[in-house]
Amino acid sequence: MEDLPQQEIVRRLSRRFQVALVLEGLVVGLVAGGVVTLYRLVLSNAERLLRLVTGAAVGNPLLMAAWFAVLAVLLACVSALIVWEPATSGSGIPQIDAEVVDRMDAPWRRVIPAKFAEGTMLALAGLSLGREGPSVQLGGMSGKAVSRALRRRRGEERLLVTCGAAAGMSAAFHAPLTGVLFALEEIHKEFTAPLIISVMCSSVASDYLVSQAIGVSPVISLALGADLPHASYALVVVLGLLAGILGALHNRGMFACQDLFGKVRSRLPLARLAVPFALAGIVAFAWPELLCGGDAIIELLASPPGLGVTAILALLLGKYLFTTVCFGSGAPGGTLLPLVVMGALLGGLFSRAAGALGVPGEYFPNFVALGVAGLFSGVVRAPVTAVVLVFELTGSLDALLSASIVSVMAYVTANLTETESFYEHLLAALLGSSERASEEGAGTAGGKSLQTILVGAGSRLEGMLVKEVPWPDGMRVVTIERAGGDVVPTGSTRIEALDRLLVIVDSSVTDDAFLKLRLMSSQRVL
């Protein structure tokens, strides 16, 4: 190989790297898929046991009191696990985001068993939380475990974490394309051919594994009715506007509840988790449909003759308030499944209102599916993922145009409210709390701050030599990650599009310096 031109050597190495990523993506998909499949099976049995026990205890004061005693034990166990491994608190998706941007290095050996056990106990307790966030974290940590077993470098490890996150989402929703797009659009925020192929391999391998163990049916099945006529698309636009507004309100309410729980002075999670656990005990006997992710609500929506306006509105408000309290407390669970359920309720409520305007009731399932896409897009700000999610939940392309319209409208409307997207806010809060907790936290070291900057195509930095860049005062580039490899820069190193620059800067000028560098590295539209 020494006699070959340098360009040919780089091309061959790049091909080998892409092949390696595909094979490693498959391995990550099988490992992560296995972990999340087992997680789903255990959670399903825990939820089944919950409904069996609480159903038998209704009307019996002694058995109801015994159930609250069980909740107290579960509360103590979950709190102890969070203390043992704080990285398991909350959804798990912001932690994976932080891993991918190299601002966190969680111990996978502790996170996987702790998150698995916490999710099982929360499902048994009946808290209104989803399995998708924990599944993404379990998948991401599985990818990290594979990376450590193969002794990969940190740059490649982050790619495998992304593969694991896709596999986790795929196994959780039984939706491989949703897993791919969620990992790329929400977590990695980058679309490159090698990354897309490896993430697809991981997601498909995970979905194949879960299909063999659980079956091929999606977690939530949304069967469409007749094709929605184009004359009704004005209503689709209105639904998109409403979903965007409600998505912004959803986020602001969640953030406010987190801030409220954050004022609890005790550092022990037990003091915060006691509220949702007690509320779950009350809900189990007073309004059991609100328990867990919300599968029971979807069954009510789908069963004839269906729910009326009052019932749907009550379920929507009840599910949101219960989920907000549970998630705001820092309980180790996600919100994606409750979000999908709330979107379905929103679509059902809108359909009932449209019925008063003469829209036939046969389109009720269509609006239910569109409500899922709209609210998902308004909350998460991932419109492409929202459209694909609806496609995989319905198994039909008939709603592709209407789902695209409602997702884009919800996305734009939510952005116009100047409300932060859900996971970006959680990531910022996570990184902020980590840096306040310790000067040696993720991304900081001895008065310096580390951060990774992506060089956009057509940006000012593209094509410049390192020595030509007007670096902000107090900043220097440490390494350049390129095509999965690390380049130690010199003054004559030319910066290319999609390079990831690891830069270090004095903490006293961090914000100003990074702002200047981001402006130089931002992709130019024109």
C-alpha cells in the first residue's frame, strides 16, 4: 500500500471503515435489540401484574392499603438506584445526546442494570411514563458496551452509541425507520452515508430480533379509515396549527413542573418521587386508564362506538397532568408513548369537533393518526420522524401527504412561539447541572472548556487552513475528527466540510468564543 497514491490509500481506508461500521452496526443492533426486547417483555408482565393486583384490590380497604405499602417499597428501591447511578434519572434520551456530543461518559455497566430495574418497578407502580426513552438509553449504552469490547476510539464509539439508540427506538416502537430517523434527526443531527447505513443495519437487526420474540404487530396500531379527501385538507392545516400550539404548551408545562420539583431542597430523589408514586396509587383505583404509557386509552379510542368529546377531553387533560407530574419529578422513564397517546386523543377530539361541521365520522381514525404526527412534531421538533412514525403505526402511505402537512405546520407554529424543543431543553439542563455539580464534569477540565463544532458545508471554515482561521482569543483546536478517524492538526491542515473540531477555550470567555466559532462553521444556505 506504500506505493499507492495518498488519495487512493485514503479511499481504501474509508471503504474499510464503512464496511466495519456496517458490521459493527449489526452487532450493536443485535445486542441492543436483545436488551430492549427483554425489557419490553418484563415491562409488559409488570403492567399485567399491576392491573391484576389493583383490579382485585378495588373496594377492599385492606388490600388497597397493602398496595400503597408496596408502592412505598418500590419508591425506596427506585430512589436508591438513582442515587447509585444518577445518569439513569429522567428519560435517558438527553443522556444519549450528551454522549454523542462528547459531553458525558456514563458507565454502561451501571446504567444498563439500573435503568432496566427502575423501568420495571415504575411500570409495576403504574407511573405515566413511556418505555421509549429508557429503551433509547439502554440501546445507546449497549452500543457503548460493544464499542468498549471492540476497543474503539471515542469518535467511533459515539457513532455506535447512535446506532444503539436507533436500535432501542426501533425495538421499543417496533418501527425500524422511525428508529433510524429519530437517531439521525434528534440525536446525531447529521446525515452522512456511512452513518445512515450503519444506523439502518442496527435498527433493522434490532427490529428483526424483537419481531422473532414478540411478534410483528406495532406497539400501537392505528388503522386508517377511508382516504381523507383533499377538500378536507384545510382542516389538516388547522389541526397542524392547534398541534403546534399545544406542543409548545406541553413543553412549557413540563419545564415548569421540572423547575417546581427542582426547588425541593433535599438532594435525595425520594423526596421528589414520593408525589408521583402516591398519585399513581390514587389513580390505580380512581382512574386506571391513565396508568403506565396509555395502551388502555388507545383501546378505548379504537373500540366502537368510541368516546365522546367530554370523555376524550378529560382523558387528554388527565393524561397530560399525570405524565407531567411523573416526568417532572425526575422519575427514570420517558414521555414518547404518553405523547403518542395524547396526540391520538387530540386527533380524536378534533375529529369530533369537525363532525359538527359535517365531516363524516369514518375519518375519525385518520385524524387520530394526524394528531399523533402533529403533537410529536410540535413537541420534539422532528417532523420527518413524525411522518415516518405515523406511516409505520398505520402501515399505510395513504396519509403521507396529510401527515406531512400537519407535521410541518405544527413544527413551524411551535417554533414561532419561541418555546424550546423538548429534548434540546432537557439536554441543556442536563449539561448545565453537570457542570455546576463539578468543575471536572463533562466538557470541562482545569478552567478550560471542551466542545465539538461541526463544520457545515459551504461554511466560512470549509477549505481554510488551520493557521488561516481567525480563532477567538483563548481558543485552540485539539483534534479534528474526519470520517471516523482523528487528525492531529497543524497550521497547514486544511479544514473540510463535516469535520468535527474538538476545541478548548478558557472558561472565562466560553460563550463569546463558541458563538463566534459557530457563526464561522454554520452552513450557508445561499
